[in-house]
Amino acid sequence: MANSSYFRISVISKCNLACQFCHREGNYARLEEILTPQEIQFACKVALKAGFNKFKITGGEPTEREDLDVIVSLLSQLHLPDLSMITNGTNLVALSQKLWNAGLRRINVTLNTLDPKRFQQFRPKKGIDVQSIVKGIEVAKQAGFEHLKINFVFFDKDSEKDLEDLIEFVRKTNLTLVVLPVINDNRLYSLDDMYNLIKTYGIRSEEIIVDNEGLRKRNIYLNGGGTVLLRIDELAWKRPYSFCSKCANSLQCREGIFPIRLSANGELIPCMADFEHRINVRNILRNRDEDGLKEAFRKITLWQQ
Ligand code: SF4
């Protein structure tokens, strides 16, 4: 594998939902440890110099951070080649315009069902319903995020119906649905099963693309509008780090194993399932120590194979 060029920045560990299949990307971070917008900007500036070219803002739920627009604005000043954010969509009605004005141009919204009852099963939080997320997607489109993507985790047998509903939704809205397999021992559907299912909904054409990590994906263009993006290659085939051979989770490599992550409390994380090879760079960031941060990136790169 080529060295990772993908940098994910968790700006907050808190989330306002509690999805069953959340992979808990954000380290728990105490308030006093949380990186400031300026420290996050410094980290990205050095990451850019170190060769990273794809940047994603994550959480927890990033829109729960009150100064998110300040962070976006500071990152926009760096002219990063590819900056996007992943969100559960619950705050998009309130924040879409502000984030667009701050310079954000791409959003992925996680949405696993359009069925209100099932939504509550996935995300047991009172006061938040699926309609508020659909409304948020509409508002985001109006604000300028016309090409936003919806991340859908194919979770269980009932996901077939969810997929059908979401395909209809992206067809009408001309959006992209990213279909992801759930990563656990009870997985019912292979990527090929999902592909065969998607084909039954009527496709116009498709193209195979290879991403920066060498993984093959299909862009599937639906009859009547909208696109589905589905991986061809299983993550478990890959072993991105030299310590993978000793990993107990190697058959369940989680989504997004390739990016290097910066946690909200300033840890560089090569793989979420690994706790031995994290590097705490909080003081390095606080001291704006560019050489120290470059050295931390270099160390992580050495573990990549
Ligand atoms: S360390 Fe991470 S990337 Fe490597 S095999 Fe384990 S889960 Fe996969």
C-alpha cells in the first residue's frame, strides 16, 4: 500500500445520537484537552506539507462543536485540495449556510433508514427524528451542497427495504448513496450480494474507479437519476500496517482503516482498532512545533506497508 494521504480530524468526541453501529471514531476527550481551531489548523497545515491531500472533519458529531464554522474557515484558508465533513445531519438545518459561507464544499450525511420507527431503533435519542435529517439535507442542498453524499450502512435483513427507500430518495434528489457493509461477525451480505441487489433497482451505467488506497469501487448510475457508490474490494484483504499481523481484529478491519486520524484531544491514530501505536501530539500542537509534528507523521508512515 502507498503511504496514506488521507487525514481525518475529529473535532469533538461528543455525539447527539447513539447509533448501534457507531465505530466510535472520536477518542473520549476532556474539555481542557480539546484542540483549539488554531491547533487544528496548524495540524492540517503541517499534514499538507507532509503529503496528505484528503482531509475530512469528523467527530463524535462535528456539528455539536460550537466553533465549527471557525475551524472550517481556518482550514479553508489553507486551500486544502480536498476538504469534507461527515455528519449525522441533525444540525444541518441550522448550520448549512454558515458552513458553506465558511468555505466547506462537501458533506457526507450518515442516514441508514427513512423509516421513522426503525430510525428510533438505530438512534435511541428523544427529540430527533428522521424527518429533521431529511429536512437538513434539503437545506444543505439549497445552501450549495448540491453533491452531498449519503452514507448508508447495510446492517441487517431489513436493510433491503431501507436500501430501496434510499435509492428512491437519491433518484429524486439526484444525490449519491454510499453503501457500506456493517463490520461484525453476523454480517449477512457480501459486497457482491449488495451489488446484485442494487442492480435490481434499475441501473443506467456504471464505472469502476480505484481510490488512493488501491481499493476498487463502483459508481453505479441509476435509471432516472442519482448514483450509488459501492466498494468492490473487502477491507479485510488489506493489511495496511506492519503491526496488522498481530491484530486480533484483522478479519473485521473497520471502515476507513487507511486514513491517519487526529483525535479531538490530540492523538495521532493509525488504526482505530489499535491502541499501542497512537502518538500524543497535543503539546507539539500547542507549541506549534512543526518539526515535532513532521517527525510524528514520519513515525506513523514507517508503520505503513
Ligand atoms: S491493526 Fe487495524 S488495519 Fe491492521 S488488521 Fe487490525 S484492524 Fe485492520
